[in-house]
Amino acid sequence: MSADGAPGHMWIDLHRLVEGFCQTTGRGFEEVFTHLEQNFNFSRGDRRRWPGAPLMFLIATLLHADREAFLAERRAWIARQRAAKARSHRGPAPAELREAEARVREHAARVRETAARFSGKWGWERRGKLLRRERAG
């Protein structure tokens, strides 16, 4: 994402970044965006309250840093596991990493299931309506 891009394009890019962040960390799209809306005082539902270009660039930078920290922790654990395996002393993953990996697998399964049942933009929109009904009722 470029800090000097058109705000409309940056808004779309921000959504794509959040989607990629969710795929990497296993967190839900709505969960991440709700967190961002609360922390940075903007609203996806009200176009007048969309964040400006500088704020979107800041959010993108922070998401990138969080993603890199998550991946660095994962890489460090993998390196420790490889070293332990070389010494024939492997152990279980830390609880936080096991939980994160479980979330990532669950997210991937949900996306595959959604892609199979709800194709294209309209399919995702139908899925969102079904989820909102489930939460409300």
C-alpha cells in the first residue's frame, strides 16, 4: 500500500491486507476490522467515517508489523524444533503457538468451505448475511 495512493484504492487495499493478515494469523475478518475500528475511531458502515489516507497507511504499517512478528515467532519455534530434532529431543509446541496454528487451520477450512458453497462476491455477501442471522438469533 502506498501512502500517496487514491483513498478509494487504499480502502480496497486495506481490506485485502486485513484478509491476508487473517489468513496468516487465523483471526476472523470481522474481529480484526472491529478491533481496528475501535482503536482508530473509524467505521466501515458509514462512508463519511472512513479513515483518511494517512491513517490507512498507518494501519497497514501496523498490520504488517504484527504479521511479521507472528511469522518471526513461528520461524523461531520451527528453528528450535529442527535443532531439537537434530539432537533427538523434540517437545510440544508452546500453547500460544498451538492455539494460533489451530486458528489458522480453522480459518483455512472455513474459507475453503465458503468458496465451495458461496462463490464470488455475492456468495460472500450471502455468507455474511447468514452469519449475522446466526449471531442475532
